[in-house]
Amino acid sequence: MNAPETLELRLGSIAHGGHTVARHEGRVIFVRHGIPGELVNVVLTDAGETAKFWRADVVEVLEASEHRVPHIWDQADALTHRDPVGGAEFGHISLDYQRVLKAQVAAEQLTRLGGLKAEDYNFPAVQAVPGNADGLGWRTRMSYSVTESGHLAMSGFRSNELTEITQMPLAHPGIEAIGLYSVDFSGIDRVEVAVSSRDDSTVLVLLSEVLPGAALRVAKQLPEGVNLAVFSQMGGSAADGKGELEVITGNGWLTEQVLGNFFRITGEGFWQVHRSAATLLTERVMDLTAPESGEVVADLYAGAGLFSLPLAEAVGPQGRVFSIEGAPGTHADAKKNLAQTPQVTVTRGRVERLMRQLAREAQLDAVVLDPPRTGLDKQSAAELATSGVPRICYVSCDPAAFARDTARLMARGYELDHMEIHDLYPHTHHMESIGLFVRR
């Protein structure tokens, strides 16, 4: 394709990934920024003649859906920007209808990939998060690129082009309040920002420095009280845990509080993004897992110990919890957070390897797992089944991965006893699923 081509299309059903499905002369086209049923003009963004399908963005709405609303963020609006930034791809859809579409996606994935039959399962609706009626200001973690002129920027879907941004409506007000968009970040490759859900005035800024001295110059532009740290190894980031973290001002960590427990989360560590997610997920996981005194529980992909700590409290000193995490920075956080809980064994390593060892050494009563977006691999699912654990509580941020793993677990003797979906990512296509699997 030499140049973008405009087509008039009637948009079909919603698809996983934030697209609607349309067809043109027998060709499937995945369209972003539309709503099922709309008549639109689109610009093709990926339309090779030999491609199995094409991609396109809506640029004009000819017949609008009743569920279309003014976009929450101008810079992410495809109707006003040629290359809209990502991160709010459902921002043009009413919140209630966003959840209807997400529920449709989840049901389609569970049917197609999970092998579940609609007549046998009552697929759940997507639940709103209490206290977040407008779906804004929920992101306690943000990651930005930096333009050549030193300003914060983001890119569009499948795009390498940076767009300078002046606000981010989904970012927590504590992040927006420190004036990041007026700071000169020249000499910085990446900026990552986190705010404590416990104290929204406590902000941690992490810099990936490419020019020596750039971080010190940035520090002079930030307000007092902001914690600032820099990754001394070029290319290091909070996401991958690479590079040595050097604190410039304040601390290199934040303190979070969930149901009375305190957690130290460093720049390299992982924490749930939605400001209410840690509490909501902990409550639901504990309710579904129902650990009892003296039981043995494994917490896989355990992060900083969010579930491990309340699980340990539930099983008591006569029980045991095995907390397993692979990421080095997050594992270090878990060791600190669980140091005063002797019934917890904190281990760093790959889950599929350690599960095999764990199954030989302990008779597990329950497993809690919250894997990355890709979900379990075949080996991990096999090791779980081999362990014979009677109940598994599975937290997933991707409906396709959850559906694939549902099929894998059901093929190995488990059934999906309960499932619920929470809208922890408003104005995006993402959702959080929790399933309880019990052994047949």
C-alpha cells in the first residue's frame, strides 16, 4: 500500500483488542475508534494485498451509534487527530456500553478459545469499580516517551510516531498535579511515574538517563516532595528491572496499604494500576479461595506479596504459603513485605520449574495465580494439574489468555466453578477476570 485509502464501511461486531470487524469485497478489516453498527469512513493503516486482513482507523462518522459520546481525551480522538495516541481507545463510547462490549468479547473468547458452551454457562457482566463513576483518574502508574525537544509523549496503536501530550485524563490526579508536561526532559529516554494509592501526594518519578547529568537538571524542575530516581544503566526501566536504581531525591519506593497491610513497592516493582484494584482483587481472591487455618497455598506470579500476605494471615502459623515471583525487583519487594511472616516461603524463579518441585514437596490445598498478560504456558498448566491441587483462583488481565488457560485446565480435570469480570481499565478495551477452578 503506497498511500492511505479511504473506504466507507458498516461496522460489525466487537473483537478482542479494541477493534470492530468490517468487511470490504470479501476482505476482513479490523477497525479502531468505531462502535458496532456505525456507518463510517476509514483510512486503511495496514492493507497489504497478500495480508489475511486489513487494519483501519475511523476518520469520519456518517451514522453514529447512540452510544457514541464526546471523546474523553482530544489527543486520543481519531476524528480530530491523524495519529491518535493510545491508552484510551474506548474513550468515545459511553461507559455502560463499554462494559457491554467487553462482556461480549469475554464470552466470545470463552466460547471460541475456551471451549465453553453458551447454554452451559451464564457468562458474567463486566462490573464497574465502586467510586470511579466517570472512569477517569484511575491510573497510578504511567509510562511516557520523550520527544527530541524534551517533552513527554506517547505513540499511537502500532505507530512509532511520538505525539507530545499536555494531559492524560486517565492518570491519577496526584500524577497530573506535579507539572510534568512543562518539564524539560532532554537527555532522558523514558519517564515512568507512580503515585501511592494510600497517599496521593507521594509521587515517584523514574528516569532512564541517556545523557549524564540530565536527571539532576530534571530534579531542579520538579516540585519539592517528589521522589526522583534514575536508572544508571542506559535502557533500564521500571518495567524490565534492568539497570541500577540511583535515588536522586526522596525514596526509591512508595508505600501502599491494602486491608490493613502495608507494602513497600520500589521503582522496579509491580503494582496494580487502578487505584482501587489492589483492594478489590484481594477481597475477591480471598473470598473465592477461602483459605483455612493450617492449609498449604501457593501464590504464583506473586508480585510484591499482595495476595501472599493475607493468605498467610488466613492459614495462620500452622499453615504455609509459597510465594513465587520471577521478576528481580518485584521479588525483592516481596522479601521485604513478607519478612515478618515466617509461614511464607518467598522464592524467585520460573513458575513451571518451581511448580514441579513444589508438587513433590508439598500437598497443596489451593493455588492463586496472577500471570502476565500472556497467561500460563502449557507446561505450567500441566504442572498445576499434576499437583492435584483441589482449587485454583486465577486472576487474568487478558480474556484470550484466560480462555486458552480455561481450556487447558478443563482438559486436565478442572471445571470453571465461578467467574467474574471487573472494569479495572475504563476507557480501554482491557478487563480483569477472576475464575475459580475446582478439580472434578
